[in-house]
Amino acid sequence: MALQLKPGTSWSETYDKAIAAAPEAFDADRVNNYWGGRWHTDGEPRPATSPIDGTEIAGPPMLSRAAAEEAVRAATQEHERWSRLPLAERKQRVSATLDAWEAHRDLLSMMLVWEIGKPWRLATQDVDRAISGVRWYVEEIDRMMDGRVPLEGPVSNIASWNYPMSVLAHAMAVQALAGNAAIAKTPTDGGLACLTLATALAAREGLPFTLVSGGGRELSPALVQSPHISCVSFVGGRDAGAQVATALTDLGKRHILEQEGLNCWGVWEYSDWETLAGQVRKTYDYAKQRCTAYPRFIVQRSLFDQFLAAYLPAVASVRFGHPLAVENPDDPLPELDFGPLINDAKAKELSEQVHDAIVGGGVPLYRGTVDDGRFLPGQDTRAYVAPVAILEPPPSSPLFHAEPFGPVDSIVVVDTEAELLAAMNASNGALVSTLSCDDEATAKRLGRSVRAFKVGINKPRSRGDRDELFGGVGDSWRGAFVGGELLVRAVTQGHSAERLPGNFPNYTLHPE
């Protein structure tokens, strides 16, 4: 039976619901920017399409540098007012915002499905984690704010498109809870409508949010270098992160710069293949388009046959395709591991990297095809890439040393512990790594030489929620570490001089 779009889930129906929910933020032909406490029909809307099937969706209204500077000045005035509010009132307003987000949870989630291609399970998880995470901070904020006050100016947020709610909206809500105005640039690749609705609901409760769209190069002088900005929070790639870091040089400004790293999974003196097979399957969630994905496996040569016997069936079982395609109108939305990549340009780039790596000597161990996915008849599938695994990609290939941000694994075979560690440290620092090893003492000993902030033993590590510390090593992170009390400390100040724990010169804090 041919698949069909689940009734009631089209983009046009979703956007109409957004207009009904927040008519001040959405016009029929554009989405608005929010600054200075009101919505503005400024900025030139840029055309955008959904990665799911090429459907035309709302594009970001791109501001000029001058308009962004005006928005920052307005946010500074809001910050002065908001920072003087009693903590009890800030808690009440943030809680009311979370109630509103929860009431519109399904609409926020459906926007994420269309805008960034997340399957329904992962989209709702993103929204739910934002809500539950901030609720925890509301409960804990009194002790975290003891002896601390807000910063002197707003916090500026620039984040990637993959987690609009659980990373970006979550950070803004916690920053506001701590007494700061929060400015965010919408990711240009996706998440605009979802973030706009979340901001509209927060604005109704009086939260001091600013949401603007624009190119990073155009808005950086306002959102990064402006003397009004007290802290910059960035989540994204190393190239863009390096530009932000350069712009911050000599400004003495607080910063939290989370950047990509090549997270590796080592397999050494190991035998629990059934567990590993299940873990491999889960590494393909959202097509590995997340900062804590594992796209590189380092395997002991003597175990390689057993590893493949577990790995290959796991990869073959991965399900991908159109996130809203069903067989019958009453069927629930499909349980997929991933949908499309963020756009067809990224899919083309990754496919070319795979081709070049194989031509250069890499061995294709597994190569799925788009025909393996679940799609509507005749739909545009240019943004989709099937799972691929390459043994020993050549050192000249980006797949050898960089994060692919797509469903492509590289596998390296080693003979010694020294080779294992060298292969796991292929990039200058990572956020997470994992070692699968039967002997925990051996795994911990090896883990101390792995250049990752978190090293899992026989289980993957993740960014974490609530009070779990998070940061990075080397070029994967610059600035203050976050998580729980440290997140609040990063956006507040004590009554005396202090040095924040983080990835600063001559000062690092390892979580283990």
C-alpha cells in the first residue's frame, strides 16, 4: 500500500495553527522579529524549504546590522528592568511560560518536524526536555542564586538548528530566570517558526526575550562584540565558533562556546556484542546530527569479525524516511530513527565525501540506499542519505578527522592500546567518547588518555540534563562549563571576583 501524508499534519495546516496561536508573531506571508517588547515586520524574509520534501516554509526575516544594534540597545533597557524584579516574580513568569509551552507542545513539535526534519518521537522529546529541564531550574534556583546577582547586560545566544527547544529556548529561559535579558539569533537553517512561537508565548508572560534573524557575519558586531552584551553563548561548528572566539579576543566578555568534535567509540577486549548492537542502532538517532553523536568506531583487530557480526545487522535495522508518512489515515506517526538531513546541500556534500573516501582507498562495509527508506510516492528525497560505514577512510578525507553530521560511520582497526588512543584522539578534543571493554579498570585507565570531556564505560555519554556537568576539551569547547549550578554561575556574578570553571588557558576542570 502506498504511503500518504498523515491527515492534519501538512505544513499549511501547521502554520495556520501557529497564526491562530500567536497572530502577533506570524503573518500570512512572513514571520516577524521580536525586540524591544514588541513584534516587528522588519528584515527581508529569505526563501526556505522543508528538508522533508521541499515544501516551501517560512523563511527567516534577515535583519541588517543597524537593526540588530537597535534590538540589542532595546534588550539592554529590558535587562535593567528585569534584573531588578524579585526572584519570586521571575520564577512565576518563567513557570507560566513553561505551562504555555506545554499547552502548545504538539504544535511546537510539529514545527520541528517540518523545519528540521526530526521524526515525531525526537521532536516531542526536544520540546519535553526544554520544559522539564527549566522546571528543574525553577525548583533549584533559590539556592543557585544565593549570593549572586544578574550580569550587567543581556546574554546573547547563537545556536545551531538541531535542538531549538532543549538547547536554545532552554538556555534563554534559564538566563531569564537568573535575572538576565536573553537575546537569540534564529538559526538560518531551521527552527524559525518553532522558536518564534516559543518566544511569543514567553513574551505574553513578560519574559525579556529578543528573537532576531540574520546572517552571522552581518549580526556578529551587534550580538557578539557590542559593549552592551555581557555574555555570549554559542553552539555550532568549529569554523563559526573560531570566528566568534576571534571577535571576543581582548573583550574580557564571558563566553560559552560549544563546538563540534569527532566523538569516538573504542572497542577493546570486549565481548558483550548484544549490548553493543543495541547501542549502535541508537547512535543513528536523528541521523547523527547532534554534537554528541558517535560517527567513528575504533576496533581491536582481533575482535573485528565479532564486531562486524553485531554492527552490520544493527545498521541494517535503522529506519528512515518521511516523518509524517503513514499507510492509513488513522495510523500513528512512524517510529523512525531519522528523517532527512537539514537540507539537500548537506546531503550532496556528505554523499560526495563518501564517494571521495572510497575512491581514495576506504572500504565500504555498508552502503544503504534511499530506496530503503519510507517515502510518499514521487516525493523529493534529495535531502536524505542512507546509512553508510567506511573502513579506514584515507587521512585526506574529512571523514577521517572531522564530524560528518550525518549517518556516516568511519571504522578504524588497531592492534595496540597506543594505536587505539591515537585513533580516538584524531581531532583536537571532543565532547564525549566511549570505551567498550570487559575490564572496567582497563577502560578507566585508557579513558584517562582520551581527549574528551566525558568518557563513557560500556555506555554512551551525552550532553546531559539539569545538574550534569558539561563542557569540552581542546577545540571542542571554549569558555565556561555549564550544567546545573554552573550554568547559573556562567550567567550571574558573585559579590566578589571569581574565576569560572571551564576550558580557559591554564584552568580546566574534568568531570570525572
